[in-house]
Amino acid sequence: MAAALALLIKLLPLYVTVVLGWVAGRFLQASGKHIAGIMLYIVTPSVVFSGVMAAPLSTEVILLPVLVFGLCSVMALTHLAIARRWLSDGSAAVIPLSVGTGNTGYFGIPVALLLFGEEGLALYIVCMLGTTLFENSLGFYLAARGKYSIRDALKRVARLPSVYAFLLAVVLNLSGAGIPETFVPLFDNLRGAYSVLGMMIIGMGILSFRGLAGNPVFTGLAFFGKFVSWPLLALAFWWVDANWLGIYDTAVYQAIFLISITPIAANTVVIATLLDASPRQAAGTTLLSTLFALGFIPVMIALVF
């Protein structure tokens, strides 16, 4: 009970930000699509770049985002195949983003700080980069394929700067370069904008709080993938590596498990809005998953950690 209350207090500003986004969209006619472009092409690459530049890189650490990317991809492709059997309204293309990743940034970082402290938070952020790379590569591609040809979808993925920001930061970090002190406040401010705009865009995508679930089949598939399949996959990796491979330690297992139980990523709404791929359905289901996670995460942490 105490852990749930502490988590609620920690995350309350996020829910207030969602409501403010709804107010902006409902009464100020704020454009979620314009903000989605800013998020995807400016803010997210900046956060990825500064996060990798601050991380102590080693071979094992560099491979963590690759590992998480692989787990996200398994989730996405498996559930896309299932969704195509059940959804015929074009929303199946959003399922890979809904289940493959999670709100690991604006939602997961406060929880990780609460659970792991500053030292564990750095490891969590490195793992989190795998979900960001997935969102900005395979996840975006699969969502775009719902409306565009393979060639056009690949062109759109190639224009996303987050992957390039990640690679550039790895090269600079390994060469011993750092972010000049003059620019540190800029990147700090962009991280703040990442949280605020990311949560507000969820609210902007909802014109009415009635009928949030939209298509219940979509919502059911998204919830099953995000809150059942992903945690089971994370636990399976934990068991296999702990008992057979022995590559990582408990801190990595816990970080990946926390990623697996975060709600649907706000960037799902960002990308769905940018591609005009069932954005209202994505926004409503994302908000419902965020509300559900408030109780789900403390229970799962109590059971597993």
C-alpha cells in the first residue's frame, strides 16, 4: 500500500499533463500532428543523443539496447500477425507499437528512479534506448505499412533522425568526447519537453473521455500483448540468462522487467498521429493503459522483485 501511494504521488504530474493536453486540444484547437513532428524529429533524437553521451559504455552495455530492440521486435511481429486476423479497419498496423514498446521514458523513468536510485536509473536508461530505437525504426515502419508501400515506408524510416543520433553518440562517447557545458542546459530542457509534450499529446488525441476504449478488440489485443505477453517474455529472458547464459546480473533483469510492465508508449500516439493511423484509437487505449498501470506496476513489482 505504501509503495502504491508513493508511486501515485510520483506519477500524479503525468496524469495532470494528459488532462492539460486534452484541454489544449478541446478548447484551444492545439494541433497534435504538429507537436508529433517536433517530438519525432527534434526532441526525441536530442534525448537519445544526450542519454548515450552520458552512459558509461562497454561492450555489454552497448549490446543492451540491441537486446531490448530484439525483444521489442519479437513482441511486435508476433502480435501483428495475431491482430491482422482480428482487425479489418486498418488499426492492426498500430498494434506492433502498442505492444512492442512501452512508456519507458516519461512514465518509466520516475518509477525507475523510485525503485533503483540514481545508479540503477543510468542502467535503465541504456536499456530504454532499445525501445526508442524500435519505435523509430521497425515500429514506425510497420505502422507506416498500414498506409504506405514498402518503398515509401522505408523512405519515411530513413528520414527519422533518432537512429543516427544514437550511432553518432556511441562514436563520440567511445572517442572520449562529451557535450560542451554550454549546451548541457539545452539538453536538460529538451528532456523536460520530452516528458511534457509526450504526455500532452495523449490528451490531445482524445476529443471526448467517453468511449475511450474505441474498438474493444483493438484494446483487448493491445492490453494482452503489453501486460501479459511482454512481462512473460521478460521473465523468460531472466530465467534463461540467470540459469544458462550468465551474461547479465539482477539489475539488468529488473530494468528489462520494468520496461515490460510500463503502459503503452505515448510515442505510439505521436507516430499514429503523424501517419494518421487510427490516432484516436491509439490515444484512448494508451490513456487507459496508463491508468491501468498505476495499479498494475506496484503489484507486479511486489510479486517479482
